[in-house]
Amino acid sequence: MSLRSRSELFITIWDHDPDGRMYVLKENEELVRELVKKNPFTPIDLVEPLTIRANEGDEVEILFENQLKTPSSMHFQEANYDVMTSDGANVGFNEDTTVPPGGEILYCLKANNEGIYYFSDVANPIDGEDLGTNIHGLFGALFVQHRGSTWTDPVTGGPINSGAIADVHHPILPSFREYGYFFMMNQKMMI
């Protein structure tokens, strides 16, 4: 996984955020750049909050690479992990598991329960005037399904491991289409 500044990737159809950020899978990084460059005023499916998929009981490893100019991280809600190695924070007596610019870390999580595990950057949640990275789009989710589930693209039918929309299949349970909606308020407060 790679972390990028989204200002060069952000589509200006609805709004433009020059400080925009997004998590991007390393395998999609060049494709996102290419698609946005070729289609500057068209929504691009990959320009969205990152949605990672796993099965209940899976051990999820994320090699996180920070390409921003500020420290950054991934802090997961609900997931089980060792706070000394995978918290994505710098708090108390715990080890600092945020990532400096140009650095990387391996986050190890255990997806013990079916559900949604939201994640965001807690290395830079509020940074004075620009209000940090979360208000500029640096968040996503890990969707955890029943053990044995697989995911396919609703359009192509091909297998996927990430994406906010997926067809979920299980050998015993009925298949269904899953949608992940993310809402963000991007209004700076005047005090």
C-alpha cells in the first residue's frame, strides 16, 4: 500500500481540495495516476476511500509506505493488534508506530469478527490551519466477511481484494452485493 497526496489525483467535478490525501494500494498507484491524467474531468472509480476486504479470522498484513511530506499512519478501529507494533499512533508509553516521510512499517491485524473496521491517520489528525489529514480524505475501511467468502467486481465479474462495491460470495451462504459509503464534511470552521 502506498500513501499519496491526492491533490494531483483529485477530480474537480464536485469540489477541489488542494490538500487532499488518499490511501492507494501499491498495485493501483500508477493506474490511478494514468487514468486521472487521461480523464481529468471524469470520476475515476479508484479515487475513493480505500476499502480493503478480508475474511473473519484472517491475519491482515499491510506494508504501509508514506509518500507524504508529513508523518502519517493507519489506525484501525475494532481490529485486534499489538499496540506496540501496529497501532498507527504515538501515545503514552507505546512505541511510535506512525511513519515519517519516505518511511514504511508493517501493520499486522487480526480480523476476529465480521464487520467494518474503519481506519484513519492519527499521526496528523489536526495540524493547525489545514486541520490535519482526516478532513482531507485520509481514511478508509477494512470490510470483514464470513470465513470462506470471496469478492468479485460487479461489472467484470473478476476477483478483487479491495473496492467500495463488491459482489460477496460464500460456498454456503447466498451471494450479495455490498456497498461501502463514506461521508465527509470538509468545512473549515470560522472562529
